[in-house]
Amino acid sequence: MRLDKFLKNARLIKRRTVAKEACDQSRVSVNGKIAKASTEVKVGDIVAITFGTRTTKVEITALAEHVTKDFAKEMYRVIE
């Protein structure tokens, strides 16, 4: 699954276009490497997103094309 689509489906970022812009501005990394929006992610990858001075790290636990609000929180696990 594409990184920008995962960020939107997991509801870490509200819109896919905003997720793409964050990737284009080098605010998102996968497994410690700056990632483009088209980067393919898989279960077990560590995604770090920088919002201003705050960085959120999550581990991908599930991938799904169509997600309900309740299942979105089960797609990732927040890492300290």
C-alpha cells in the first residue's frame, strides 16, 4: 500500500493530498529513511511523521483498503 494512502486510511493525516504534501516536504520517514508518497509500506514498518516540533512514531500492524473509524486505530501502534 502507498504511504500516503496508509496515512489517510489510518487517520494519522486527514486527507491524502495533505499526506502527499507532508511526504514532499520530507516530514515523513519509513524505517529511518525519508520517504516519498509512493513508497510501498508493509506490516512491521516504522513510520515517523513530524508535525512542527513534535514527531509521532508508529508501527504498522495492519493494512486495509477500506477502513471504518473503529478499525483505523488498529492499523498502527504508537511508539514512544
